[in-house]
Amino acid sequence: MVERKLMHDLSDDRVLQIVHSKFIKLQMEEVKENKILLDQVVTDLIDRMKKQDSLFERLFNRIVFCGSFYKRTKISKPNEFDLNIILNLSKCTVHPDDTHFSFSQPGFVKIGISRDPNRLQKRYHMSEEQERQFNKFIDNGYLDPHKFRNWVEGIIDSSLSCKLPLEYNFTIQLIKIKKSGPAFTLILEHLRHREQIHIDIVPVLNFDTDVILNSPVNFKEIQKYSNKEWFAVSVPKNTINGSDDKFHWRQSFFYQEKEILEKSGRIKFIIRLMKKLRDNQGWYNVASYFIETLTYNRLENIKDRLNTTPLPWLFYLVLKEMLDAFKQHTIEYFWDERYNLLAKIGEHEMFNITHRLSRIILDIERKAGTDRFIIAKHILNEIELEKLYKEYNAIQFGNMRIDDSVSDNEEQERSWCALF
């Protein structure tokens, strides 16, 4: 009875539609402009890297734009981009059987290499320098992700030893390059708008999902999706615990996750709201990927009701999922439940976030029937909240359509798809 009343109290989408439209969704003009900028910077960078290193030129396959911007869960500003430089290992191996995989560490993979240099040179006509360079990446029969990253880092540093001479009706200036996790971050200055743009570049290897067949990874789930490619990401040392962690690459199933979101209707809307809540509350160690995975793990139970469930009630359900996960100090990796995404967050911080989540949920439960803005009060800051009140009143008393923001959101999705 209590739950039924709460469902009724959280059945009006109007406030969250305005919150999303005015404070969360990206502005398409900015998206288009920055997409042009990104294409120019990346094209220029890859051309330079190919000229700097012949082995890189041989291995380079393509660029895959990824992260929240390309999953369409990015919020507020299109000023952070993630891209994978895909390198094809098969161009340095003789036969698929020469590459073997170990999935002993949940969420990670070790890549073993068995090679005959004579066969290698004969089949692929590698130069002695390319052969010597590639051999440096192999240690005790395994491909070392750290040596691999250092190699790519050196190429990037050499390629960007001068400022980027790029212009497209404005001037782009490279400020600096920094290392952040597995990424190399280019920090650019958009001189016309006086704002910084960050481009995270991650070197990865691509493989077919068939190699996962006899691994602990959820192969049955992966086979549901149209794209049959996954990535191995070179990560910094001490990313995981264990004496042989130096050989582990992180698994990435970006294409499959993107397909999940594309098939799941309004769940992207909820993810964006959750990320706005996270930012407003200052939970800096709660990665966007943790929030996305929470929804992946929940989708099977709600997919049939996803598009008919009111947004506030759906947000509340995901919020409770987050509370349960933090109480247990566990978010299971969607592709391998043995891997706990929250393992690196300390007990003290976990306790503080759990306590705050409990108070937010209790506040929503107590006031949902009398305060239509109760969820927004936790998502927005004070200035944004004042603007929300004015916007809501203008719509109410101006006889404007409250569902304009839904139409805008659907139009944004179509425009975004056309861009990419």
C-alpha cells in the first residue's frame, strides 16, 4: 500500500523533463562545432603519429570514438571526448593460434604471444627495426601493456612537440598533455569560447568475441549483440592486485554497451539524471561507468516496463539500486560478475556516500506527495533550482506544452545519430 502511494506520488514526469531539458542535455550547436574540432585534431594527430613510427603505421587500424559522449549519456557540456586508437595485433602475428588469452583475473585479460620470427618476416615483410621494436613489448611470452603504453606515449609526445596549427573559423591551441589512468589527455584551448576541451586518447587492441568462448566472460550475453568485436585496454600498473598484474589488459565491450543503451529507450535519460545528482553531491569517485553498469544490471527486470514507467519512479528505483550496491560495497561488472567495480573505493568514503544516499531516498519517500520538486532539489544546485521554479511557472501559467522537452530530447537523439 505504501509503495503504491509512492508510485502515484512519483508519476508526474514534468519536473524531470524540464530539469533534463534546461540543465543536463547538450546543446546541439556546441556538439556540432566541437565534433568538427575533434575530427580535425584527431586526423592531424594520427597523420603525425604514422610519420613518426613505421610500426605504429603498420598496426594502426582506425579510431573508435567512445565514452559517454558517444554513448549519448554525457551531460551539461560537450567538452570531454574519449577515443580509442585501435591497433591490430594480427599484423604482427603469423596465425590466430599464435595468440592465446588468459582470463584468470576478473575484468582483465593476459595476452600470450607465440612467434617464429622467421615466419613473421616472411609472411608480413616486417623490417628488422619493426621486428626488434615489437619484440620489446613481449616479456616471458606475454604482451606487456605498460611497455606498449610507453611506446605510444613516446610517439604522441614526439608528434605534438609543437602547437597544433588547426583553424576552422576559430583558433585551437594545445596547452599540454597529461597522463590520466589508461589515457593520454590532450588539453586544448578553444580561444573563441575561452574554454578548455579535453580529449582522452587510449591505445587498445581489438579482437573477435570468439576468443572469449571458453572464458569466464559472459559469452552468451555478448552473442546477443550485432557487433562481435571487443577491446583490450592497456592500463597503468597497480590497477589490480596480484603479482602478475603487469601483464593484464582491461576488457572493454564498448560496442555491446552502446547497443544496450540504444535498445533501452529512456534509460539514457535516467543515467544523465544520476550523473547530475552525482556531480551535485560531489561524489567524485563514483565513475560514470559505475552508474551505467547499475542500469545494465537492472535492465533485464524492467525492460518490458521501461517506456511506460514514470521517470521519477524509474529514477527512484535506480537510486535504491545504487544504495543497495554501496551498502554491499559491490557493483558487479556486467560481463563478468566476478569483478567488483567498487573494489577500489575506500570503506570510509563508501560509508559517507551510503549515508547520504539513505538520507536522499528517505527525503524523497517522505515528501514526494507534497513537494513535486523533491528529486530536483537533490539533483540541482541552488541557482539551478531557482531557474527551475521560474521555468516551471512560466510553462504552467503560460499555457505552454510541458512535453516540449521530451520532443526536444527525441529530436536531439535523431540529430546526434545523424552526426555520428
